[in-house]
Amino acid sequence: MWSDVDEVALRAEAMEWLAAWTNDGLDAISYEDLDDFRFRGDKFPLRDRQLGIRKPAGMSSAFSITTTYRAPGQERPYDDRLGSDGLMRYKWDGDNPEKYTNRGLRAAMEQKRPLIWFWGVAQGIYKPIYPVYIVAEEREHQQFVVATDGLQNIESTGRDVDEVTKRYVLQETRRRLHQPVFRGLVMQAYGTRCSICMLRHSALLDAAHIVPDADPAGVAAVRNGLALCKIHHAAYDVGIIGISPGYKIGVREDVLNEVDGPMLEFGLKGLHGNKLSVLPSVRKERPDQSLLERQYRRFENDSVSRRLRADFLHPTDSPG
């Protein structure tokens, strides 16, 4: 049997090890690399090879949970989803509430133990989200309620949550769970390269939304994503560059007329008219053309508005 001291130490060491392997959570990790973890010299599997819930023998509660990867368009065997209260739901293992894996998650809830959630972002590739906590069980739906770090003391599952709290929970869940998963999916699809300049340094790359996630159309799916370096991500978000449905890059007219250093000249102005350098090999993972068109229209309208404002503020002298 594991002592409480050993269980706490194991969870802490596993999360520290994952942070080191994943560049503080930026990167995903392969199934093979997960096998390298050892606790006090002994090999310790971080996730179950067959089941979604890892409940090690001798431990009082579950250690980790897994959401299986499915390619775009394929259904997952279990429907892990976001509830209206902003908290995630994780389905039971089977339909027996007393199965040892389900009892393990129930014990983690009662003991307030932190868990690791391995979210599949490609075949054999996982994005670890940690720590997460089981905060409630909904037996009628055969599922547990999962909160991310900092939300583990929430007692309600949304039935009496005020709007301010609900917005906070949604924001935290998006930041701590959905954004890392979205990043993992996008980076896998683009081979951890900027789709514009092909930069490969993971720490300098972002998973950019084509349509912002605050917009109802801004789904957290690869088809609404682009792998961009931080410079090109910022330029895209503020409308300095746009990307057409044909994957052609446009640079705002006023920026094209600016004179500045080499970064502006080659890093931005030089992109005008080029096509994206990197696209996912899987067609279903490529940018959604309707979403690109929607944002490109905004980019074009902004460019026209800026030109009209400039002409109004600085009219050219009439001849004669």
C-alpha cells in the first residue's frame, strides 16, 4: 500500500517531470517518452495502457485520466465535454459505478487529490493538463465534474453559480485546458512550424485562432487554427497582415508604405502576395476557408477605413 506521503510525492514529481519534458506545458509528449518516468528509481507508467483512468494498485485514489485522440470527423469512445457552468465532464469507465477505476476517481474527489489529464492530440501524442481536480459526480449522467487548478474548491456544478463566477470559470477553463489542447492539436498539424516563416522554435510559436475564441464562430478546432510565430501572430491579430481563403498573405496598405528597419521590410512587408509556407498534410486539419474569408474581409475593410481616414486627415493638395 502507498502511504499518503508517497502518493503526494509521486504526484508532485510526475508533474515536475512533465513540466521539464514539455517545456513548461508548451509541448505535447509521446507515448514512448511517457515510459521514461521513474519514481525513486522504479519505472512508473503515468497513464493506463488500456483504460482511460489510471488507478495504480495499492494507491487510495486515481492518478491520471486520458481522453483518446480521434482524427477530425471521428467520434471519441467517451464524450468528455464542457458543461454550461464552464467545468469539464469526464465519463465513467463503463456503466458500473463501483468499478475500481470509477471508485478511484471518487476517492480522488473526496481526498482532493490532483490528477493529470492526458489529452490525445495525435496518434500516440498527448497534451498533459495538470493539476486537475474532480469536484463533483453526476451519477445520472455517469460522469465526473473536473476543474482546473485554482478552481478545486468550487462546490456547485453550475446550478446556482452567479454570472461573474461562471464567466471566471469559463475563462480559467479555456486558459488552463482548452488553450493547451488547442495548441497541441495545432502544433501537431503544422509540425511545430510557423505557417508563414517556418520558424521551428516551439517557445516562439503560438496556436493562433483564425476567428477569435471569444467569437461564437471561433471554435477550438484545428480548422480554426494557424501555427504562427509570435511576431506574425501579433501582426495577424491586430490586422497588419491578413490571410485569404486561398492562403495568400496580404499586408495592410499603410504598413506597405512605411519605411523602417529590416524586420518590417523582410519580416512583414516582404510577405505581401506570398502564400502560406506550411499547411497540414491532412486536408481536414487545414484552415477553414469560410473562417479565413470572414477574417480576411475584416482585414480588407480595416485597410480601406484606414486609407479613408488618412485621406480625410491629410488630403492631397489639389492642382492649381
